[in-house]
Amino acid sequence: MKKHGFSHGAAVLVCTISSALLVDVLRKHVPVVHDAVENFAKYLLGIFQFTNPPEHLAILLYATLLAVVWGVAFALMHKD
């Protein structure tokens, strides 16, 4: 069980850092995707009436997506 806890903690750290970098890369090289995610973030912020910048929620959305990919890969690699 300790292995799984470390993996989940590492996933959170890696996904958070990677998503912040991913937002920056997409802003420069694929602005259409970046704008779509940021508009979705603005939409969610409007629904929940939060005052955070949309960029912060965009990082969270990317981190969630990366964590899902990490989790699926982990589940496929470890069948115990």
C-alpha cells in the first residue's frame, strides 16, 4: 500500500507542475486549445461565482486530465 500512496502523491506533484507548463506551451503554440480551455474555465467560474482568475482553473483542469491519464496508466500497469 505504501507504493500506491507514493505514486498518488507523485502524480499530484507531477501533474500540477506539468499542467502549469502545459498552459504556457499551449498559450504560445496552440492558442485555439488554450482559448477554449480558458473560456470553459470562465464559464465554470461564472456558474460557481468564484473570483479566481481563469488561468488558475485552467491549470486545475489540465492537472485533472493528466491525473486521469496517470491513473489509467497506473491501473493498467499494476494488477494486484
